[in-house]
Amino acid sequence: MTSKRLTVGCHLSTSDGYAAMGSTAVSIDATTFAFFTLNPRGGNAKALDPADVAALRDTLETEGFGKLVAHAPYTMNLCSAKAETIDFARRAMAGDLERMEALPGNYYNFHPGSHVKQGADVGIELICAGLNEVLVPGQATIVLLETMAGKGSEVGRTFEELARILDGVQHDELMGVCLDTCHVWDGGYDVVGALDQVLDEFDQVVGLERLKALHLNDSKNPLGSHKDRHACLGEGHLGLEAFRQIVNHPALRGLPMILETPGGMEGYEREIALLRSFAGEKPRESVSRAEEVGA
């Protein structure tokens, strides 16, 4: 493996353990992956097996993986109108970040939350308060705000809202952004016809240095629909050429790219190969054989 290849992967299940995720990722030519720190719909976390985690860390180093992008459970809402929901979210995030220290130097992505008719201003205040409670100076994990499609009362539907959250976090050196292509498209940002302009706007409002990861998803809905329904690459309104642009864009190519498309593991493997072909890369088997003979 070489670090010059795309850092691309998909969501994997923790059900068989951490080492199994690494093996699965290698088998589909992934060089990163995402995983839910808890059941995505909620629940208690399993105790980590140190040997299992160590085996994954060995795989990540040996195979030249980029940064992983863990994902918080969907039920976590730091800006709920219910105090008990906020309390759960803060406790869940604090626990997740503690467990993430077993895989130091990676990312923890979460949906900022839904203000539930309290208004975006209140929502942003609550999100900042939650982050200020759980972030620990010197932690090895960077927490990523995910760009949202803007359905319902979601916070994070605009770059401005993300910037306001970042501005309200005391230890903002521990924060970044994960840009979801379906979400920003559904949110009204034209990453198909005006990718450079969208990235320029992000840079002016948030700062490109904050952009740490991508979720690569096509969308079943037109620009600005605020609906958030993912599609396989090329089977939605973004189209394949948008992803060719994205993986080759100088501001994006070096970032970890996570597929969240609905095609299952076979679909992920095809899409990883497709994205690598867009970047002019050979399949993993070809790279390995070339290395063996010293080419």
C-alpha cells in the first residue's frame, strides 16, 4: 500500500470485533472505514478487548490505512428539548471519546442534532454546551460536525450554522467537519455544477483546514430538497461525474472518504474500485504484485 492512494472505505459492522473490520476492509481494497461506536439506534457499548483492538491497529499500520471515521449513534441529540435526551447524548459522547482513545489519532463524526422547535439559536447554544462539557484537552480524537440536509429541525444545514458551533467550542482545536455529498446537495449546495464555488464558500465561512473527512453518497432527490435519501454512486441526482471531480479535487483528494450508499458490501467493493479508477489507480492486487517484484 502507499499513502498516495485514495483513502476510501465504507461503514463496517463491529459485530465480529475490531480485527474483523480491518480484515474486511483490506479484502475490499478499503484504506479507511467507518463504524458505529454504539448501536446506531442506541444501546450499551461492549467492553473493548485489548487484543482485538491491538490486532486492528497492526492491520491499519501494516496496510497503510488513513484515519478512521467513527460515527456516533443516530439517537444522540445534544440539542433536544428534553433534558434526559441531552443527558444521554453527553454521556454517550463522553464514553465514545474515551473508547476512541484505544484507536488514537482518528475521527469521531456526529450529527449536530435537531432543535425540536426551540430554534436554531437555542440548538447551537445547547450543542456548544454539550461539546464544552465532554471534550478533554489533549484527547487524541478529533470530533467532526457532519453537514446536514436540513430536514425537519436539523442544525448544521448551512456552513454558517457549523461555523457558529465551532466558534462556541472552547477547545476548537479538537473540532472539524465531515462533508456529506448527499446532505450538502439536499441542503442546496451545488457540488455537481459548482464544486469550486461551494468549497470557496466553505473556506470563507468555516475554513478548509476544518474539513477533515467526506461521506460520499449520491442523492435520490434534487438540489435543495432538504430530504436526505442516499443513493448509490451514479444512481441519483449527483451522477458519476460529480464523484470523479471530487476524488480528483486537490482540496479533497487527501481526505478520508466514506461510502454510505445502500448497495451493501458488494456495492461498497464496486464503488471503491470505481472511485480508484476515477483517480487513475490500479486495483490492490496489481499494486501488491508490482511491489513484490520491485516494480
